[in-house]
Amino acid sequence: MTIANLNDVLLPAIVGNYAVAGLVVLGWEDARAFVEAAEELSLPVILQAGPGCRKHTPVPILGKMFRYLAENASVPVVCHIDHARTVEECLEGIEHGFTSVMIDGSMLPFNENIALTARVVAAAKRWNISVEGEVGVVGYANGATSSYTSPDEAHRFEIETVVDALAISIGNLHLQTDRAANIDLATLGAIEAVTRVPLVLHGGSGIPSAVRGQLARASRIKKFNIGTELRMAFGASLRATLARQANEFDRIKLLSPTMTASRLAAKMVISELGQPTQKQGA
């Protein structure tokens, strides 16, 4: 069985000098396409159900869908709840088959963020569920502003919560449609110097491809969350199909071409983040 948690895929990525794509899922078509892309490359993938996905489709259904894909894949697949804000959201995901959760307390006062994250970690460990936390605030393009991660806070957060992965803010932005993010390498280096867990960049779509690849190979950023550019590929494909087939009304026929577009876009992302530079255990 190839179902995995974050530790199963991110710790080998540290040894192998590559990173793993956390791909934002909105439905069956893109979820299936993302797994097919990972299988074609023989690399792991993280399927992520964010707040929008969970609002559209109930978590019990998402859990079954994610686990079906993971359990029938030829590569490790992590079933991940993204941007949960409460313990209850995390527990619901765990109850319905997710293998990993991200508890986002980044908007809370720092001590409350620690307390919330530690509660989730304590609950999740009983089922071997991995937990991602966040320090600093990752803003939104044309929206909420960012607050860079403090290395001192990252150090304390890691120690007091015992998270498996740590999301940081160093110039990355959510929902950025152009690849113009300016990553603060000095802040990244300072964070790496005082932490040990794999690091995560949300808003990966806004980071230039070459920068993503370099960070994947040369830093401890081992998970890149990618959503916007994949949705853009999906949308472009759907619009093209509608233009070609203006009288078509069968949703399966309309959506099927988006799977090819999503698979190719995901394959490009996964490829950029690299492959192991050495065999595990070598």
C-alpha cells in the first residue's frame, strides 16, 4: 500500500536533495490527474484538500476519494488537510482517512499558535498522522499582507510543538498568478540554522521555476504548495473545450480534457522539484 504521511516523503527528500509537490485538489478530475503525473515520474505526491475544497465537498467523501487514489497508486501519496484552523477540523480529517493535517494558527498570537498546534500534534500522533504548522503569515496577492517568519519564533515553535513540518513566510504569496515572488534567502538561512524539520513554502505558484528547483536541491524546503498555476491550466483547457464544442452539455465530455491539461501541468511542477540524487539507504 502506497498511502503515506509527510514524514514518509519529506525525510527521504532531505537525504535525496529534492522536494515534494503539495498539489491543491478541487475535485476528482484534478486529483486523479495529479496522481497519474506522479506515477509517470515515479515520484511521491501530496494531495491537499484546502478550505475551498472542503467547503465544496464534504470531508467524508474527500477522505474516501483521496485514500482510494493513494491506496491504488504505484508511488507514495499523502492525503493532506490544508489550512485547518481548529482542532475539530483536523480530527474530522483524521477520522475520515487523511494521513496528514496542517493546522494554521498563524493569525493567532504566537503563544496561542503554539498551544493550538501542540494540541493537534498530541492528538495526531496517536494515529501516526503527520502535522504541519505555520509561523509567520503568508499573505495573498492583492490581499492580506505577509509577516515574515522570525527565526527565533520558528526555533521555539519547533521545540514546543514537535511538528513534522514547518510552513514559513519569506516572500512567498498565496494566489500569485505571475512568478515574481522575491524569496528572502537570508531569512531562510537564519531559519534553517535554528530548526531541523522539513520546511514548507505555501504560494509556490508565484515562485519562479528556476528558484523552486534551486531551493528544492539546496535548502531544507522540502514541500512546495502549488495551486494557482494548476487551476489556471484547468481553466484554460475548459475554456478551449467550450469554444470548440459550444453545443456540448455532457460534463464528463467537457471535463475530460482538463485531466490531460492538469496532468501535464502537475508533471512539470513535480519534475522541477527534482529526483533523489542518491538511493535511499545508500
